[in-house]
Amino acid sequence: MRFVIKIFFTFLIAAVTTAAVCYFIFYALSPHSGELEATTDKAIIQPKSYVQLLFVGDLFLDRGIRYYAQKNGGYEFIFEKISAELLKNDLVVANLEGPITDYKSKSINTGVGDPNNFVFTFDPAVAKTLFNENIRLINLGNNHILNFGREGVASTKKYLSQAKVDYFGAPDGPRSALAEINGVKVVFVSYNEFASNNVELEQKSAIEEINKVRLGADIVVVFAHWGAEYKLISSVYVQKLAHQFVDAGADLIIGGHPHVIQQMEEYKGKRIYYSLGNFVFDQYGFKNCQDGLGVEVKIDKKTKSLEFKEINFYLQPNGQTVLK
């Protein structure tokens, strides 16, 4: 019996030893040994070589949009179809076409021709929604931010700050905002053609701001609210001004206000998007107003070079924006 047990263990040890040797020969000494593990570790540890921003057009959350949000359980419904697209970026930047206040809406359920149809205020709940949708930098330099006066501006700042959404371009400042993302310093400068009756002074102030922030920035983006509504091509006057912004040090210009997509131009190697059109809006009676453009920008961390991708949006007549 002892002899049998001894033979059994002898064969068992031999089998284990043989298996270990085979593993060492075929796997441990293989030129591809550990390749999958190394690749996986590299994918986890390797940081992104770029910062990714997404610029979108005019963002409006009153009147018809407020109606559809209330009807469908909240403002998350408005962004439901594009939320994944927004969240994959390091930062989304938009123009907020009006103030955030505690006042009741004057424009909801009004029609064209009603004096209140163009008086906007947004529910305080939208500030948190913006944060959750990764829209965490807002331009306030537009022709509707003063619809509820300076009180409305102060209220807007309060609710955005509480939701941890940064802003720039308000009538009483700041004109610019610095976003430092993974070591890349991007400064956003607002130009608002409708800031006052003195357009030349506004232009001069914007150019001075570009010159001032240029030295402390890797990239300077001008967010411009300008031009004529519903025109598919920007005016020569606006184009000359855009060139002045580039000459002053702007690396990229994003335009809004016309509510339609306008042309893109490259000037001295810099891109100018004259209008991205609407991003969220209820102008469903005009076909061109239902198309919006998003501009995805990858900034190389080392070279600070810009890579662009354009995204097409469509504004459905139920309040939702979708990918086109």
C-alpha cells in the first residue's frame, strides 16, 4: 500500500513539474508575454494628450421650452437625446439667452406680436441642469440678459454660482473668464454688440481685453454676439471686426445671435464661426432656425494646436435637441 501511494505522489509531482515547465517555455519566454497586461496598464495610466471643449449656440429655456420641460418632468427632458454627447467633453460652453430669476415667465403661452413674447426669464432649476449636462461655462453677453434689469443679472450670477457654473460677459462684468483644464489655460472673452448704444466703444473694450489676457493664456476664444438675425451669411462689417479680433490675439471666434448657422472662415490660420445658430430654442416656424452647429475642439497639451470636429444638431418641435 505504501508503495502504491509513493508511486502516485511521484507521478503527481512529475506532472505538476512538467506543466510548470511547459508554461514557462510557451508563455513566460514568449516575446508577447505580458503584452495584454502592459497594454491595459498603459491605457489606464496614460493621461489624455489633449483637452476637449464643445461650443454650442444660443441656449433658451423659456416660452415653449419651459412649457415642454414642465410637461415632461423637468429640464433634463430637453437635453435627454444629447446628454451623452455633452458629457464626453471636458467642458461645454454656451450662450445663455436671458436671465435666471424667481419671476414668473412672461413669454410662456404668448404669440408673435405680443410684447411679452420676447421678454425672457429662466427658472432657477435650469442652473443645476446646466451643471449636470456639463454646460459649466456660460456667456451672458447678449441682447436679452437685461430683460429683467440689473436685478435679473445679479440673480443670474447668484444661481449660476450656486450651481458651480462659471460665466463671463455680463453687463457689469467680468468680460472674460479663465478655465484651466488639465494644465491648459483657455481664456474666453465676450463681445456683445448690444451691450450699449456705443458699438465702437464695445469693440475697443473687447480688443483691449484680448490684448490684456493674451499673455497669460495658452488659447484665447472670443465669444461674439453680433450680426443680423436670420441672415445665412455674415456682413462684411462683422467679418472685418472678426479679423481685428484675430489680429489682436484671438485663436478662435465663436459667434451667435443670428439664430441660424452662418459660414466658417479661416483667417491667418485661425477659425471664425460667425454663428452656430440655435442650440436650444423654440423657433420652430423657421426651418433654418431648427438647425444648430456644435464645434468640438481638441487642444493638444504640448503644442497647443487645435483640432476641430463639427457636430450637427436638430431642434425638434417637442423642445428636445437631437443629433442630426
